[in-house]
Amino acid sequence: MPGYLAIIAGKDEYLVDQDGRACFEKAKKAAGADAEAEVISGQIVRVDDARGLEVQFTESVKTLSMFGSKRVIWLRNFNLVSDSVQAKSEEVKESLAAMLKVVVESDPAVSIVISATPYDGRRKDLANLKADATEFILHAAPSKSPFDKGDAQADSQVALAVERFKALGVKVERGVPEVIVGRVGQSTRLVLGECEKLATYVGPGGTVKEADVHLIVPTFGEGDFFEPIEALASRDLKWGLESLDRYFF
């Protein structure tokens, strides 16, 4: 087994990559200044790409330094465990099995970080390594509705939005972060990007209001019916009719 194994998986690319980078930096620090570090793109576009990735990863893991220094490898944006047509093919499954076998049989002088996104939570390939992993982080899938309770990802995104607004030097009305997450919460990167747009709109020291969010932030994914619901719940007929017009036309 590798001396350090971190597995991070989820559908939100930003959160998975953020934790993957943190684990990679942690592993490099623990391995020492002389350690060799390498980042390998784990993305495939075609089924045929899987074999090349398998060979590259295997060679990297098995190539140990002549001088005894350690190796740290980050398999980044690994998409062989997604729900794609490619990931479901037998050829890709064979390469995946071979790569995970290499992980299990790797030298203790090697540290491995795997950040997998998008991730199909029904698959057990990575989960089977949980007991052997130093760190195993599985990000919850975004909720299908902004009103679902116990949505860990939404809670995390709200907290990140609050932090980003503070860093940008603007204030927000109560409920603004939640509204942003309700509109673009399928992607943390989009949430933070919209925070920056709103901060630019109100200017340094300004206050972001709910109306600003509905004016500036477009709707994405499954949360795009959020504005009409909010308008009708507020008993604002004019806003409700305008939002319905925007949604349907």
C-alpha cells in the first residue's frame, strides 16, 4: 500500500479539486523537500484514452527514485468512475481495475491522491479502498430542490459565499447567500463567480440585496424555478408575473 492514500470524490468539480489540492500539498509536505511530485490528468474523452492513462499512471507509480526520495502523485479530475458511456465500457472498467490494483500494490515510498469528478455514487470501485485510505472524502450530491432539508453541499456553499463576500468587502442582506445557492447551487464554482459579479455590481462597501441577485444572477440547472417561487411566496404579483415571463419566454 502507498504510504499515504487520499481519495476525494463527488459531482462538484470545485469542491473535489479544492480538497484534492489540499491533500496533495499535505502529502508533499510530509514527504519532504526532496520528494518528486507529479500531477496526472485523469480525464478521458474516448474509450481508447483509458489505456494510455493506465500506462502513464502505472509507470509514474512504479518509477522510484534512485536516490531514495519519495514520490507524490495526484491523479486529478479522474472520470473513469462517472456515469458516462465511456466509463461504463468494459475497456475502461478493465483499465480502472488495473489502476486501482497498482494503487494497492504501490510502494510505501509513494503517496497517491485521487480526486474523482464527476462521480457516480452507485459505483463501489473507490469505496472498496476506503478502509485502506488515509483520507476518504465523499462530497454529497447537490440537492434536487433548494428547499430540501439537510443538504450538506448547500450549507457548505452558503458558508463559502458569506466568506467570499467578506473578502470582497461588501455586505449582504439576510438570505442573499441562500438565494444565490438556490439559483446556481449545482456548481460551487458558479456560486463563487456570481458572488464576485454581485460585489462588482454594488461596489466596495455596498450591500447586496435579494433584488440584485434576481437581476444579476441567471438561473442554472434544476434550481431555475426558484425566482417565481420566491416571488409568489412574497405575494409580489408584479415580480411573480415578470419572473414567470422570464422563465417561460
